[in-house]
Amino acid sequence: MARNMKKLTKSLFTHGLVLLSILMVGCTMRHETVVLTGQEDFREGDLIFRCGYGAESKVVTAASQSVYSHIGLLHYDEASGEWMAVHAVPGEAPAGEKEVLKAEPLHEFFASERAEKGAWARVNCSDSVAAAAVAYALDKVAQQVEFDNDYSLGDTTSLYCTELVWQAYLHQGIELGDGQRHDVPMVVCKEGDCLFPSDIEKCSNIIFVQPLKTENR
């Protein structure tokens, strides 16, 4: 009962913020989709960002005043010959299945119904450190670690998107986010503050953030 009430409260809060963000930015008829170019320049362990059309994306971008609402890590899968996004995301698991971390091809990560904008970024570290960071994340995928619905940085038994990236590099001795946090209601985040993709995007350990091309649909 208490868990259901928390979900209801969180849903009401989310929809309130979505309505506010719509009133702030207005409606648009343009529908953009990400064009995957420049993959030859990607590096194992680089970061990947996106912004979607859903309610949670609107909440995050409005609350953090950022273009991007979601983040993952890049991994090149030798078997398929494709770049993959390693990430934690709610609401995409098949019906009846647990929401666990996943590694999926970029064309799925940037599917038109999921993303209207995208970017990739590089952490200021060696290739080997970046590779070790994504290896950490892949190990969490293999363990089927669940999505962290409490958005708690203090509990690593489950992870949300920014927390996964932060932990992956923190375990290599690199702090992403410069200690920045956003205050959010405790009905949404158990600890009362949250690490957003924008905190990593804008931190001092990021060398560059390169937006991906988009096209109108």
C-alpha cells in the first residue's frame, strides 16, 4: 500500500512538472530524430546522451535546465560489429519483466520514439581507464542489476542512469559531476538530492560534448 501511494505521489509530481515545462517552453510541431554519424570517432567508454519525448524526459530537462535527460556509456561489440549504449532506464522492459540495466545497439537507444536529440562526450582520461569504466558497467548488466526507482546514490544494489555512469568512473578514481546535486522532493528521490545527466555533461572532467545531427520527420 505504501509503495503504491509513493508511486501515485511521484506520478502526480511528475505530471505537474511536465505541465509546467510545457507552459514554459510551449508546444512545437517539429519532430526530430537523431542521425547516427561520426561513429568512427567514438572511443570505448565515451558517454552518450539523449533527450526523449516522454514525461520523465520533460521533467529532467526542466528541472536541470539542460538539453539532455538521459545518459549511458559507449561499448563496441565485436560480435555484432556495432556500437552499444550501456545504460539504466525505466519503462522499457517487456511487460511483466524486471527493469534491469542493459546494453543495446545505438539505433535502438536513439529510436525515433525514444529520442529527439543526442550527443556524445569524452572523459579526460586514458583509453584504458575509459575501457575499464564501461567494463564495470557491463559487469552490472551481466549481474542484471535493477533500475533504482529510489534514485539513491547511497545504495548501489540498484542504479539509475547517471548513477551508473558516475559509479563506473568513480571506481576508476575519476569523479564526474564535480559534487553537484539537484534538490528534488523526497517522494521522487529517497535522499532528497539527485545527480542529473547535466551534472556530468558540464563537469570539469569532460573534454567535449559533441551533439549528434538530427533531421526533421
